[in-house]
Amino acid sequence: MIYILILISIIYLAFIVAFIIGFRKVALVKNKIKTPKNRFSVIIPFRNEAHNIPDLLQSLSTLNYPAELFEILLMNDDSSDNFNPIIEEFRTQNPHLNLRLLQNIRKTNSPKKDAINTAIKLANFEWIVTTDADCIVPKLWLQMFSQCIDEEKPFFISAPVKFRAQNSFLFHFQNLNFTSLMGSTIGGFGTEKPIMCNGANLCYRKETFLELRGFKGNTEIASGDDIFLLEKMFKAYPNKVKFLKSEETIVKTKAENTWKLFINQQIRWASKSASYKSIFAKFVGIVVFSENLLVLVLGIYAMLFPQNWLYFILVFTLKIIVDFMLIAQTAVFLKNTKSLKYYLFVSFLYPFFIVYIGYLSLFKNYEWKGRSFKK
């Protein structure tokens, strides 16, 4: 038994070290002020986001990119709030922007994938860019995507996302968790084994999306519009999938404002992992869960049998050291380091949290945008 526990810990540490190295292998990209020529259809699915849309629209209005080279497709997914006056006012104030308000056509169990599919069929331009209605995009967002397209010739580009700063323990807990995911995302691309991306900041070629039949094969899963598409793209064109590691492409999103919403979000994210096609991604998920379960079990064992405390101290110490290395370098890149002072305390809580979420994801349904979805 002890050898199995040691093996789990070694594999986990190896993965995190690989992500740390992979993160550093992904080059930091700066704006080279090139004349843009690529055309983008920016797709934003939304449902009851009237309280968030003004900030998003304001950020879109300040994009440093020729207005004739991009369009904005706002995909309404059966909203019941008073969003329309907000959009109409924005249109009036920004007549130079090509903005269309469209209605989602539901065909599957995944409203967001339906919205993106509907929008892509109506999109006029060659490149699809997706973000969420609770986000703020940076001024050079499309400029940097265009530069990456010209230099790297990719078919699929993932880019960074971070939380808008708040000051509560709930925020710092979420922020450390999210930063670790972003670090693993970038590290995965750096090791040429991408396992994650974030739909709040993606760019891909419309022609390739249609060629691979989009989301076909995973539309029964409500979420996963990002990761399942990444899997398809990477399988078909492994050398055409890139991560744009640029401070000028960091999209800011909102953290959840209650523990209930946060836990529900984590259940939703964890639930889709069972449907991953990538054996490697599944294996990483199993190892991460097993390592946190191992820390929890060893901690309880050390309390019951204090003479065996050394096993817990060794495993836990090595874990928090390598985890911190990954999270810290990611936080520095994201300019999002204030949560690091909570790292040690959160590290004691995290194994409980991961095991709890893993358990709930096996048995509990989840809610998303006011809808209930079954496992």
C-alpha cells in the first residue's frame, strides 16, 4: 500500500513540475504594431446578463482594431431580464460598430454550444472569437490574435483569463484555484499536451470548426464548449493549436459571489471530465484527485496515529511547494498576486474541497444560468 501512495505522489509531482517547465517554454508575446488584416466574428452567448453587458460592451467599444474587420454577434439565449435597451443604447452611441443581436436556436442539451453554432452559421468573417457576457476584453485583444495568426499560422488559439479583483476570502480561494488551472492550461500547451482552455478567450478558424463538425459528439453535455473543441482540434491538427501568452490578451471575468454558486460551478466543470476524449487529460484529473485524497487520508491517519506523522508532512510539504511554484509564476504573469498571501491557509482546505467536489460531481445535478442539468 505504501508503494502505491508513494507512486501517486511522485506522478502528481512530476505532472506539476512538467507544467511549471511547460509554462516557461510558452514564449511571452508582445505587440509588434503590425497592420491588421484578419477578420473576426466575436461571438458572445448570454442569458440574463443585463447587469454585466454594459462593462463588456464598453470594453468592446475601445478595441484598438479597425471596425470594418470585426463584427459582434450577441447571442440571446432566452433571457428574461431587460437587456434590450442597454444594447440599443450602445448601438446608438457606437454606430461605427457592426453589432448584431441574434436569438439562440435550441437543438441540443447544451444551450451555449447551440448559441455558438447558430452564430457561426451567421458569421461573416473567417475567424471566430468567443468570450462571455461577464467579461472585459483588453484593447489589443483582436490585434494580438491577428498577430498570432500571421506569425504562427494556427487554427486554434487559447488565451489567458483572470478574475477581476475583489477582497474577500471567497474571492482569494477562487482566485488561487483559478490561477492554478490557468497555470496548468499554459503548462499543458508548453508540454505539447494541452488539457484545458477557457471559452472566455478563444479564437479559431471558422473553416476548421465546420470541417471538424463543431461540437458534434458532445452536445448532450451542457458545458465544455471549450475543452471538447480543443480536443477535436488537437487530435486533427496538433501543430496548429497554440496558446497566446500575452499580457495584452488577458480577458477579465467575474468570480462567483457566493459559496453555493462557486461549488455549483465546480461541480459543472468536474462533471464534464468524464466525457473527455483525451486519455491523458482524464489521467491528469484522476491523479490530481488522488493526490488530494491522499493528503486528506494521511492527515487523518496522522491524527489517529501520531507516530506516523512523517508521511503526511512529507507528502503535504512537497505538494504545497510545487503547487506554489506553478501558481506563483502564473500569478506574476497575470499581475494577480494579492491572493498569494492566503496560499498556505487555502492549501490546508483545498484537499477537503477537491474531494468534496469530486464526490458531488458523481451524483449531484447542477444548475447553470437558471436551468437544471442532469449528470
